[in-house]
Amino acid sequence: MTTTPTAAFPADAPGALGRGEAGAPGPASGRRSAGTVARGLVALTKPRIIELLLVTTVPTMLLAQRGLPSVTLVLATLVGGTLAAGSANTINCYLDRDIDAVMKRTARRPLVAGGHGTIRPGEALAWGIALGAGATALLGLMANWLAASLADAAILFYIFIYTLLLKRRSPANIVIGGAAGCFPVLVGWAAVKGTIAVPAIVLFAVIFLWTPPHFWALAMKFRKDYAAAGIPMLPVVAPAVEVTRKIVWYSYAMVAATLALVPYAGWIYGAGALGLGGWFLAEAHRLHALVARAGPSGANPGATGSARPAPIRLFHLSIGYLTLLFAVVAVTALLPWGRW
């Protein structure tokens, strides 16, 4: 699902927005064009992360319907889901602005002076709350109130459980907190059916088990960033070989969860899930083997090119994997039920 939330810090904490490195007013304190503010507010929602959430929503709706739901319902669910995810991500940026200023990967975000400080903290918080209210109203009125409640639960879980409670305190932060990114499948199913059923829970489990390998691979790449910010991501507090071993374990559990959907999605889906799972497992094992060979120092003098550990490769592959898996769900959901 993948940046993370954290404990709240006062507006004058290190890294607070609208101030330069020496404490002088930053660009957020001066005159800003409407376009600059609009671009900054959109950037706070983390659009690229939202894209991946939506990739899981539509196939789930198709599976729930066993065909095509109404276009109006699909659009309302997608827009509502986008607003909900944007709300959670924006408030996350508001709470994490101090550590975002420390990490190179996030230092140019709109709430950070290094990112020109184009948005003030109060504006970001108000924007995040407004997006959440819009998501609730849209989903409740255009889909149903169960879908709206689930979207609200995702926002609250991401903010209070992941960001405020776990991120800065526990290496299990992404394992537990990553559940927030699993809610879109529940929202999509509820929007169509008005209830939650076993297939939706299975898809929730798939994304829940996919998240640690996906995010730990990214965190391995940016381990120094997280260490500098004092965030106890698993790659910061554990040896790389232990991290990759857990990546392999979670990968097997994830593939097993995908196969649990076969009774509901059909054997064509099962064949696709098995093939994609083998692809993912092969890459997870490859990363673990390369890291183990590199040793504690992380350097294998004889390794060159593809023989060097490259966790970011698994990160990118994981995105392709999830996209293709849900594409298979979508395609098979449109096939005549009972034949496949």
C-alpha cells in the first residue's frame, strides 16, 4: 500500500513546514499562485499510490457482480475510494512532515521546506479532512453506507494505527499498518453487494500478505533514509538476510491466499494465480539467495550486475504482480459463470 503514518508532532517540531533551514519563512509563507497550491494539494494525496489501490477495486466489483456493475456505481466507488485514499495520504504527510524533511526520498514533498514548502500544515490538514468527508458522502449516497463506513475505517486505521501508533515504534509497523491498503477490496465488494463475503476477505488477505514483501523491498533500498529518520522499519533493525527470509515466508503465504480464491473465481483464475505466484516466488528466492551470498557486509566482491542484490527489482515486480493478478480476477469474472 506504500508510505507510512506516524506519531503527531507539534507545528514547530524539526522539519515543520513553511520554514527554511535556518528558521526563516519558507516559500509557503509568501504569495503562491493558485496553480502552485493546487499542484501541491494533489501531490499530498500521493496519486501513484492511489492508482494501485484502484487497480484492486474494479476487479473486486466485477467479481462481486459476476459481470459489469452499473457505470455510475463503478465511477462513484472509484471517485469515493480516491478521495478516501487521498485523505489518509494527505493527513499522513501532515503528521510525517518532520521525518519527510530528513529522508532524501521525501524531502521534496509540498509540506517540506526542501520541497519549497508550497503548502502550509493547516491547509494540508483541512484538505485531508475535507477529502475524507467528501468520500463518506459520495460513497454513502451513491453506493451504500457500508462501503462508506469501510472507507472511513481505512482512513482511521492508516492514521491512528499505522501512523500514530506503530510507524515510529515497531518493526511490525508495515505488517499491521499495511492492512489499511487492503480496505479497497472490501469497499468495492460492499458497494456492489451491500455486504462482506468470503471472496472479499480472501482478497483482503492477499493484499495484506503482499504488503510486507512489497514494502520491505523498498525499505531495503532506502534503509539509510529510514535509519536517519529513526523509523524502525525491519531492514533498519534486522540483518538483510533475515529481512529477505521473511519476504520469502510472506510470499508463500500470499500465493497460498491467492489459491484460496479458486472456488469462487474458477480454474482459469487458479492457473493464472499459480503462474504469477511462481514468478513472484522465484524472484523472492533469488533476492534471498543473493543477500545470503553477499554476507553481513552486503557486498560480494565477485558479484556484478544481476548477481548483486537488488531489492528494488522485487519492489517493482510486486507492483506488476498485483496488477496482473487482479487483471486475471477481472477477466475471469466476466466469463460465463459455471463454465470456467
